[in-house]
Amino acid sequence: MAVLWKGITVSVWFSLTLGLLFSSGLFSALLYGKLTGKEWASALSDSTSSQIVYAAESAEGTNKPVESNPPEVQAETAQTEEEEVQISETSAAKRLPSVRLSAPLILQYPELPSGCEVTTLAMLLNFSGLKIGKMDLVPIMPRDPTPIRLNSDGSIRSWGNPNTGFVGEVTGKAKGFGIFHGALLDLLKQYYPQAVDLTNKSWDEIEAQVSSGAPVIVWTTINFATPDNWVVWDTPIGPLKTTFIEHAVLLTGYDDDYVYVNDPLGGKAGKPVDKQQFLNTWQTMGKQAISYRP
């Protein structure tokens, strides 16, 4: 009976925790940070920041200032002439006024507390017809193994770069952060050589991609709230400015007022989110998006 009672107690506690997680925007962000190791969300607040800043490639290390549009971002998103033509043709194609794709919902919990991006990739691959689980992707996901080093006040002095690979521990056994579009695109290309980087493209092109029949992995924030707390740390390729409420979801549809997403953090497939609110966070997170040519 003692074992049974303990199991019931744990189940009730877990259910209450998840209920609170999705009922409050602020509490959700804080609790998610604790569960994933992203508890630096309140450090180095900078309410004037409006855009995520990627680390610039430099031999100057910590002496190089953070830039709003560093050169390597352009290099990461650069397309060949043939790819540019394909993208232009896609955006020029007639887009439906509204689209709702049906993609399988996969949750990151409990195995991958910090794995929203790789879980979303699993959803995209399953939509395409490839039966690949999130845990199948973890061993081959690009990683930046740079260890975390803290300042005396507990803030991060140096760590890995999410443009290079996943930073930290995805399973929650240690502090975890995430992975950005360029590195995750490399993993997608292992399954789809025709993978396409839609980062820095217009929202019309993102919708055109969905209209063509393929969902899009889009970087946003937890609860789709615009961040007002930012952190800066040094990486092997220069300083990085970001937020610990960064998140990734699968965009499966849109209309005039809403976008529809599969959120790996919870909820249901095709969750409606206010379109303007979503666009604000997408832009804040650097307009990151990847997909494949259907």
C-alpha cells in the first residue's frame, strides 16, 4: 500500500505541475526554466533588445562586440542561385487564404526537457512519412560540447554556440539550452537533401511553404511571449546574446487571424496562436525557420 500511495502522490504532483505550467504565462516560463536548466531567464535583463543576436565568427574572442547582423548569419542562410529561384517560385505561387495540415503531435517530455527543437524535427519527419522517433535523433544531433563556465554571480561567462550544435544536455541531466536553425538543418539534410533554410525569408514565403504541403519548424518563445530578459555569454566563435525562453514549434497552418502549431511542450495538434503575437516572437528570435521541399 505504501508503494501504491507513493505512486499516486507522484502522479497527482506531476499532473498539478503540468496544469500550472500551461495555465500561467510567467509561471510557465519560470517552471520550464527550472525543469530544463534554463533558470537564467531573469539574468542580464535588457528590455531594449528586440532581436536575437547570433555569435559572430571571429578570432578576437571575448573582445569582439555583439553585432545585430553578424556576417556568419548571412553565410548560414545563403542559397545557391538554383535554390533562390526555387524559393522565388514557391513564394510567387498562389497561396491559399488558409491552410490546416494534420501532423502528428510528439511531446518532448519526459525524456527531453530541453529538446523542443529535435522533438519538433521528429514531428516534421513523421509528417513526411519517415517513422523516426525523437530519441532516434538525439545521438546524431549536432552538438557543441563546450563546457559551461559561470561568473561569481552565477551568470554564464562562456558556453557553447547553438548555431554550431546543441548546447548543454538535452535530457535534463545537466543544464541544457538548445540548437538553432543552421545546425538543425544539417540534421534534417541527413534525411532530406532537399531541406531548405527559410531563415530571414518573409512570412509570405513561410506561408507559401505550408501552402505547398510541408510544415515548417519555426523558432519562437515559451507561451509565445516577447522576451524582456536576455543573456550574453562567450562562445568559441564569439559572443552570443539570446534568451532562455527560446522555443521551437511545428507550423502546420494559418489564416488571417491565427497560426496553427504543434507545440512539443504540450497542448493539442494544430494549437491556434494569435498571428501577430506569433510573428512578434518569430521576428524576435531571428526569423528562424527550416523545412523541406515536398
